[in-house]
Amino acid sequence: MYAMQYEITLPADYDMTIIRERVAARAHVLDDRAGLGLKAYVIRERGVDGSPVNQYAPFYLWDGVGAMGEFLVGGGGFQGIVASFGRPAVHHWTGIACHAGPARSAAPRAASRLLTPMPADADPESVVADALGELDELAGRAGAHTTALAFDPRHWQLLRFTLWEHAVPPGEDERAERYEVLHLSHPHLKELPEGRHW
């Protein structure tokens, strides 16, 4: 599993209806995409849920790196983003674990993302073990749809991304960024390995 996200930060006075309409018109094209576990079409709006920015920031879980590469540089769809917004930096993380939550059958309306640096003097195995324990607990919470843990070995950073049936619930880490989910494409979500990936 590979996690991927790009963030398109928009002007403070940008009309986010434009993004909502874009997603409504185009999102269905990835509903049967080969190799795609899920794509969450997520946005943040300035002043909502503590967001300082307007942002379109789709998040992906890919089953394999080949499908991700083909999407980005093989003419597989990313050229639409580049044509509309320029070429954004694409962040990617190697998957560690993924869990289905009790609300997996619902259409998620919210998401949370927590990025945590792994201190240079910390034991990575211990840090990941703690994060896996937190992920297990989170996956069992009411309203959780899907939660995933991944890491960036270049910057030694952990990513935790969770989809929620309704709003991000109280008790989620206050450092987590909160998003609204406009649409979820999930053609091969059931094929992503459940639990820890080793």
C-alpha cells in the first residue's frame, strides 16, 4: 500500500463552490480505477474546523506503486490537475497498516490527517508500535470508516489518515488537520491488506 496526497492551496477569497462543482463533475472517473484502493476528494475551507487556508487536497491509497506511477506520469489522469492548477508537489508515504472501521459501509463526510515527525533519537520500531496501537484504537471508534498509517523514510515522518462517517469526533488529536470529504472513489479498497502490512 502507498499513500499519496497533493495540496492545492487557493486564495483566501477563493470560491470553493468551484472545487465542489469540479469534483461533482469529474470524481466518478476514478470509481473503477485499476490499482486504486481509495481516493478521498477532500477540501479545507478557511475558517472552518480551524483551517487557515482554502485547500483542495485529494488523498489516495494505492495497492501498488505501478498504478500510482501510471496515474502521475503515464497519462493516467494527473494531467487534468496539472492543466488546471500547475504541477503540485506530490507527497507519498509507504504503507504500514490499514483498518476498516465500523462505518466502512457508509459514505464518509469528514477526514483527519495527523503528521508526526519521528525524532532522530527515537527507536523507529518503538515509535511505529505505539502508532499502531493508536491506530487499532481509532479503527474501533464509532463513525470510523477507514484508517491508515504510513511513513515517509526521507523525512522520517508518520502519517495517519482517517475517514469518518460524519464529523471528526471529539477526542481526535487536536494537532490533526480536518477535512470535508466531497466524494470517495474506492474501487479496490477491499483488496488493500487489512491490518499491519508485515
